[in-house]
Amino acid sequence: MEESPERLMTLLDGFPSKGGTLPKGFFIYKKARSSNELETGRKRVKFMQNQNKKMLELIPTNRPNEYSVRLNLPFRPLFIGRLNTSEGKFVCRKTEEKHFHRNSDSIAINEELLTKPPVKFFWIEVEFVKRDGRKSIYTTSREYFLANGTAFKYKGYERQVGLPLTLWGKERALEFHRMKNAQANLFSGEAA
């Protein structure tokens, strides 16, 4: 249950001078570290997300068979894209300024979504917005992304897998799956 700011201020009124205790999930900082903090007198109190929640959560949208994918980080949730279960496709929007891994020229996606998806999906589609405002659509398959991507983790962020822009493309992904199926048939004795 989420508390309203007014209810939280009532709960925290007089803390700690009147010997009150903080509601579960709260702790005190001496200085505000983000806009997600409430001020109580001279102290500031920060809301801490429930640590027992799953990292990824699907939130139903108004469209049938479509969910928003929410990443539950310790201090704030992030919506990272939409998952369409009828099309088997994850769709997201990335910008060059915020989401482009410059060292590897790649677009990164949450590793947990790729390796342990809450609902199976096949395609990944990214609307990539460049600094000058131009938009491009990059498409690939989840298996191709995992096979050719590079995993990394920076301090303070979740694990991600990045695929260089030169490796994106529906044709490349389909060729990868044709080769994978051909190899599986070769070793199972079904090839002529």
C-alpha cells in the first residue's frame, strides 16, 4: 500500500523528538539526496522501495496483451519498455544522450529481461533517437542479442547486455536462427 505525502507527514510528525518510530521501509538522511524525500523539521526522510519485490514487474496497459515493463531499483522504479505478448515483442525507446554505450557503440538492455523474461518474447525493437532528433528503428531477436551481445555492469546500475549498432537487423537475426536450426538438424541426423 502506498502512502500519500499527507499521511506520511502525519506518521512522521514529531519524529524523532517525541520518541516516534519510522514506518517500515523508511530511514533518515541528514541531507536530501533526491526529490523523492520528505522534509520533517530539520531531518529528511527517504522512502526505500521494498527490497523483496521482483526486479522486473509487468504492469497491464489499456491495450490487450500489452504490458509496461517496470524495473524496480532500490530507490526508484523505471519503466524500460513495453512487452506485447500477442506479437512476442519487447519495444523500447532509447536516446543517444542517455542510453548509448559509447565505448562499444551499442544499445544496452536489462540482462534479467533477456535471460529470465517474465513472459517469453522473440523480437526486440528499439526506437533509437540520435542527438540531432533523427529516429531509427533497430530490430533483432532475443536469442541473437544474447549470443552476440556483451554483458557489463557499472556501479549503481543493473546488469545489462549491449549489442553494437552494426549487428542489429532482422535479416541478421533470421540468418542466425536458420544457421542454428541447420546445425541442430545436422547433429540430430535429420539432414539429408
